[in-house]
Amino acid sequence: MALDHAILVSLLEQPGSGYELARRFERSIGYFWTATHQQIYRVLKRMEADGWIDVREVAQQGRPDKKEYSVAALGRDALSRWLHEPIQPESVRHDLAVKIRGAAFDDPAALIREVERHQRAHADRLAHYLAGEVRDFTGPGAPAPPDAGQELQHVVLRGGIAYERMMLAWLDDVLATLHRLRPER
Amino acid sequence: MALDHAILVSLLEQPGSGYELARRFERSIGYFWTATHQQIYRVLKRMEADGWIDVREVAQQGRPDKKEYSVAALGRDALSRWLHEPIQPESVRHDLAVKIRGAAFDDPAALIREVERHQRAHADRLAHYLAGEVRDFTGPGAPAPPDAGQELQHVVLRGGIAYERMMLAWLDDVLATLHRLRPER
DNA sequence: TCGGGCATGTAAATAGTTACATGATTCA
DNA sequence: TGAATCATGTAACTATTTACATGCCCGA
């Protein structure tokens, strides 16, 4: 289970509250590991009880108080242990592929809208990634020379960019296939 | 939840037993939706109780009897309903990306072996996909002209191929980055 | 005063993983 | 005889999702 570890990494990059983590899981780290705030609060509680993370109550002005979590020595050890363990081939969950194969038993043309929707979502995400890359890594405001952490974050982002480009190209292929199968043409 | 639907699609493509489904989920449909036999038997039982699928006891020679499942009208309806519903952006789970970002707080070079392992796994899977493509779709034994079902299965397979190629290229990028970060060099 | 953002949670249901269990047949 | 394949399951645990819940502050 890597939610624990994803949270530890995020807290090492920047300590923060459960709420802040939940927002990071909607962007940034959330692009390769999703989690809702309910899950995050539960895991934070457990990791705190296990001594993996420390809490600090932070009073804020004009906002509710928050609990700022940071990684303790035990948490660092747990992360390190996980990093040195091999991980098994990741399990994929690709609804759209199931739908495409299922379309053979329904109306393939009915999927066109759905595929177009996905294509737009991927195009948006790609644009977002590319903007982030310029902002954080390749633009004039980016730190030079980058440190190891930045290099590693950048290569993960490049993976996201490559993934979105691959998906857009494939969804084009899917659309062309669906159009070819339409009876009326 | 798409496991139900993945099973329905697989049974429409070819009726079969829980055991056979479990093996399909190790190949073919399993490349974009994973499930273990325990999950499959549970879902089959539920779908049978709901009248989505029919069972037929099949006696076999030299093997235990099996229950052959096939999709009933109610199951087809359920699948059709799902196909016409939009699906939400899929949630990603990418352990390796978490590990790479985590490596900033450990020894990045220690990840090299792990990344190489993943690269080999993706290369194997790509070779497997390409062999399947020739066998089922582009080779001389393939049916010509292909029907809609084959076209759709082929486009899903092309997606798998594109994914594996993208991953191999990205893992090269990751390795180059990790090597660049090694202190000794 | 109403909606949205900040902040934290509980409860219930569903899904997924891991471990255990059984029993037949075939092949080395 | 022992391992591998075929075949089906139960039980316990862990993870994830969805729904419900509270309360403060700020700006329109």
C-alpha cells in the first residue's frame, strides 16, 4: 500500500495539514496517486499513532486552526524501507478500454462522445503539465542548477507529459476506428 | 465499479467458468483490468443471484466439473446502461512515480535496479502484445475482413502497445536522470 | 444572508487483497 | 510420490468510496 508512502513523500517535500494534503492530491502528487480527504485524515491519524509523523497545532488568522504534520524519524525509516523493497507490477484499471471492447455488443458510435470527452480532459491535463513544467523547471524563474529533488520531480512530470501525449494519440486512433465502424457513412 | 462490466464483456466475448475468467484476467482483459479468482467467484455469485448471468454445469473428462457462465438479458441491459453512462476521470496508482519522488530523501542510485526491473517487465509485455497483434490481427492467420469486435479489440491492443512503448522511453529517461544524480562518476 | 473556501472529522457500504482450504487428475 | 493444473470456494483483513456532519470566516 503506497498511500502511506505517498503522504510521507508529500510531507517531506513540504509539511502541511490534512486539508492541504487533500488539495495536493487533487494536483501534483495526485496525478499519480489519488486519495480523498477522508482517507488522508484516517491515514494521518494512524501514522501519528505509530509515531511516523509529528503534529503541531498551528493557530491561524481568519481561518480555522490546523494541524501541521511533518515526518518523524520512524516515518523516514518506513519510507526508506519501502523504497528499497521491489514493487510488484502495478495493477491497472482502465474503464475506457473495457467500454471499448464492450461496445462490440452495443452501438460503437454511442461511444464517440465519451471518447471525445476523455480526449478533452487529457488535452487539458497536458496543457496544465506543460505550463507547470515551464513554471517550475524550464522557464526563467526556475532554479538553476536544479537539485536532486527538482530533477526527480521533473522526470516524474515528464512521465505525465509523455502519458498524456500517448493517450491523445491513442484516443485519435480510437475515434478513427469508431468512425470507420459507423454503418451510416 | 467496472469489474462487473469487465466480466460481462469477457463472458460476451466467450462464455466460461470462474477459473477460465481468472486466467483471462491474467492476460488479455487483465492487461487493463485486474482481478483475482476470489473476487471473480464472488461477483459471479452475485450476478447470478441478480439474474445477470446464467449458469450451466458442464461435466468434463479427466477434469473437475465446471460451471459455465453466460450473459443473460438482464446482464446485457446492465452493460448497455453502463456503456451509455459517462465515466469519471480514471484514478491512477503509480507506485513507481511515488518512489522516484521519494528517492530525493534517500539514495537515488538505489532505485536504478528497480527501474531496470520494471523496464524488463514492460519490454516483455510489449513483446507479448506485438506477438498477439501479429497472431490475431495482422498476420496471415488473421480473419480478413475483421468484424467490429475484432477492430475494437485491436484498437485496445494498440493502446496497450503505445502505453508500453511510452513507458520504455520514459524509463530510459528516468535511468538517465538517476545516473546523472550519482555522486560517484 | 448566502455561497464558497478552510478545516476536520464519523459512518456505512463496497471493493480488493491475502491467507487458508479442499479435492481430483495428469505427468515426471 | 510429489508437483502442477484444473476447479471452486470461505474468512479475515485492508483500502476505497460515498454520504453525512460541523463550524468558522470572508466577500458579494
